[in-house]
Amino acid sequence: MALSVVLAAVAVATPRAALLNAIAPLDRGFSAKPADRKAVAAAIDVLAKAAPAQQAVPDIGGDWELVYTDAPDILGLDAQAGPFVRCSRIGQRISEREGTIENVIEYEPREWATSLFSNLKGDRLQQRVVTSFARREGKPATVDLKIRGVRLLPRQALGVSLESAPPLQLLGPLEPPFGSFEVLYCEGPEGPPLAEGDSAADESLDLLCRQASLTVVRTQQGYFSINRRVGPGEGWGAD
């Protein structure tokens, strides 16, 4: 490995661990206070400045799971889900080949419901907002989005797997603009630089989060989103 690559990896290891420590107790941002959000924003700034300038967005294809955000529309999802279901996981499925990003929201019954009706345990429904994406010419770290439509994928109902069931979808012929995001920090499929450097990260944060590739982006509205790459066994299932 070239010395310059090693030095660059060492430079980001400590601020990366500091960022993971900052988000560890915040339940993806749902329990964050204003002071917490300010601390996370500062940690993101340090990491972005420590990393080499983002000359291009690397291969981001695959499944990703949200580990932190301060976007109000995302943080309001669980309350909006109602008394019977909760927002269990949030993330993305990205296809470089098709040029699409599916924003995934996964719902499951709330704990009180499964305690009364055990056959509801494990039930899952995914809502996916489908967008197309393109890296902006002249601004390699900026990604522009266009809306394609919505898909609903029931994964399990009353204990019965529905993985092979076709999705309910509404995909229109038009693709109006759907905003953009700026990539502040991005690790490719090879994983984090010098993963052992993250040993300083708080043990309360899931080991998978510390060892998986991370992306940190800022939306057009100025909100942050941090996602970790997930493997096939914990991804979003079949399309």
C-alpha cells in the first residue's frame, strides 16, 4: 500500500471514530437533543476536512442502513406511523447499473401488538420511494435526483413470508427533479480505511457499524444523513 494512502487512512481514523462515538447513543437521531445535533455536525465537519477532497463519488451500489440523521421528515416517521406499527429500519438500495436509489422505510408491529398477538412478530412492510440519480458534471461530490415513483413490498404478514410476492408499485413516465445531496465523506465497497483505527469507537455502537463502509451526505436542505453498508444477510431482500 502506498505511503500516501496509509497516511490518508490514518488521518481519518480518529475523526471517524469520534463521529461514531457521537452518534452511538442517539438512536439514529430520534433521541438527539439540539446539543447532540450540534456535536454531530462538528464531528462531521472534522471528518470531512480530514479526508482527502472528494474527487468523485465511488461505487455506492448495494444496500445501506441509516445510522443517523437530523432531517425532520425522517425523524417524524415513527410518530406518523400510528399506534399499531413502528418505523423499524430506514435505508437505501442503490443500483449503479440502473442509476437508481430506492429510499426504504421498513415498518413492523409495535411491541404491545406482538405481545397480544404473537403471530404478528416478524411481520414487515417496506415502503420505497424510487429515484434516479446522476453525478453532477463539474461537481463530482454532488448527486442530483429525480423521482420515479413508489413501491410497497410486504415481506411477512401474520407469520407468513411474502418475499416472493410481487410489489405494489406506481412508477410514472415522467421524472421531475427530486432535489440533490452532497457527499461529504464516502467509503467504497472495500470498507473503512484501516478498520483497526476504529477500535477507539465506543463499544455501545454496533460492531457492524464500526467495520462497515460509511457515507455522510448533506441534503439540499442542509440536513445530514449517515448510512452504513449492509451485507446480503441483513439487506432489504429481493426486489
